[in-house]
Amino acid sequence: MKIASIETFTVPPRWLFVRIETDDGTVGWGEPVLEGRAASVAATVEELSDYLIGQDAGRIEDLWTVLYRGGFYRGGGIHMSALAGIDQALWDIKGKALGVPVHELLGGRVRDRIKVYSWIGGDRPDETAKAARGAVDRGFAAVKMNGTEELQYLDTWDKIDRCVANVAAVRDAVGPNIGIGVDFHGRVHKPMMKVILRELEPYRLMFVEEPVLSEHVDSVVDVLRQSPIPIALGERLFSRWDFKSVIASGAVDIIQPDPSHCGGITEARKIAHLAEAYDVALALHCPLGPIALASCLQIDAGCYNATIQEQSLGIHYNTTNELLDYLVDPAVFTYAEGQVRIPSGPGLGIEINEEYVAERAAVGHRWRNPIWRHSDGSFAEW
């Protein structure tokens, strides 16, 4: 099968899809998007297509290697996100051509289903207790919330108290056995991080996510190692080489690569297996669309250290379209008892509604990250 055409679709609320078709008419879909940089990633996909057109679609490892190494400059969010969507689509094609789900091509399943969690609240953590109770009532056994608003290097105790009060309210609302993840989005600097981790210890958290930015992990290794709360991190790392030192540091308990950002299924599996060698858990990042989630689940199926899966149903970013809107059969992502089954259909296991994709691509989007500032006017991490 030779690659005959590659087309991207910018679709609401903030996603980018890629459609790859071979000369025998087999179609594969991927989701190559970096939130807020969809147009840049689409341009990179178009540039990479110069090499891809006419190539054997089945030689996924070789194509990945050439697309990663062949441009001399390599890595980073835009390049690796473009490569990710292409890689997902090639696996989708291969599975469809052979009539099996992608996980069968990768060694088969080690699990039939995986636990999922629901986002509660928005960018700023208010009224999350009610939302948490609602998520549990809908069948979720785990939730994730934002931990704080913007924080300075040294900030006031009232902000710490609000963070702790919000977490305490969620724990009271859902009881002792529901998992709670608290995401700090890299908003916390080293001096305040030490305080927050200590104050959150009584609440039996599932994990704390990005308590500091990835680039600062090496300066706080001892603090992270000593915290009894599992530390999760990795959505802003883009390759096994980015993850190598973080995993080896012993500071992180759960890695969160995003298969739409880190080079696709091919690279995410290598990162996952590297983490397994250090007894580090896998919780793939996925606040995105249906193709991204399907790709995650194919990886989760075969990775022993996969522990829980993020998904975007009901997330606050999805204001115009939802996770299930672009699927012919939304039931493929039916959640039951806090879990979702691994899709068993050929390829990624989903069927994209191509007419609806084209319709919504005519609308498109220009989603951008919010820009926050501290009270003194300086930039604040969102």
C-alpha cells in the first residue's frame, strides 16, 4: 500500500485531524494537534507529506525514523505532534488492512478495559465539590481538578488555604475511596511547592500533577522523592529522550506522555516501556478528541504499567463540540463502573464521520491558551 494523499482538518473545539489514504483506498485517521498551535502543526504535516506521498504505508518504524531524524532539526511540540498524528493514522491503516485492532499488532492485550477519570471544574478551581459528586453519580471512580490559581515564587497563605479547602471539599463530597488528582499545571514554583505538598498529605490523593514545570524537576528531586503523594508529570515532554532523565531521577511516580504530542503510538509505547523498567506507572495525557483517545486506549491495552486514562468528555474546553460528536458509533467509548473497554474494531477501533468532519472543518477554530498575569503585572503560568 502506497500513501496517496494526506489532508488535515481543523475542527472545533480545538482539535486537528489528519486523514491519510493509500492507493488501494484504505483510510487512516490521526490527531496531530498541539493545543493553541493547530495551524503550525498542520503546516508541519504538509511539509512532512513531501516525503510521505508514494511511500509504503506499512513501514511505520522506518517512516517514523525518517520523519524524526531526516529534517536535521528534531523534537519539540510542533514537530512531534505532527509526527504523532501521522503515526496514529499509519497504525490505523495497518490495522484496517489486516482486519485487526492496533493492539493485536503490538503483541495483544494485557487488559480488557481501563479506569478513566473525569475533569471537574475549569481553569480556576472553584465549585469543584458539586462537580465531583456529579461525576461520581455518572459512574466515574476518579476525578481531576486544578489545584490553584496563579502563584508567585513566594505567595500568601490565603492561596494555600483556598487550595487545601477546595481539595478537602472534594474529598468530603466523594468519600474516601474515589481517586482525586490535583493538577497544578506547572503554576507552582519550588518555594511554594514544598508547602503545598505538605499541606495536601492528609487528603489521600491519587496523584499531584505537574507540581513544578518539567524543566525544574532536577532542582526539586529530593522534595518530590520525599512526598508520600504520587507525583505525575510529562504532558510537556515530547520524546523518550525528554523522558529519560526525568524517569531515571526517581522523582516521578506516574508519567503522562501524550500520544498526540510525543510522536504517536510508536514513541509513546517506547516511553511507557522505559518507565516500566523503573517501576513507574503510565497515565496517558488526553484532554483531546476521539482519535487521540482511541490511540491512547490501543496503547493502554498492551502496556502493563498503564493505570488510568484521561478523557475529555465534559471537559470545560469542549464548548462547541464534544468528544463523541465526530464518531459514527459513539458507543465505542461507553463508560461503565468507572472504566472504558479497549476498542476491538480494526485499526484504532473507531469510525470517523467524514461528512461531519468536513462540515465542522469549514467552521474551524483559532483556540489559544489564556494569558494570565499576577497582581503586579508580571506573566503568570496558566
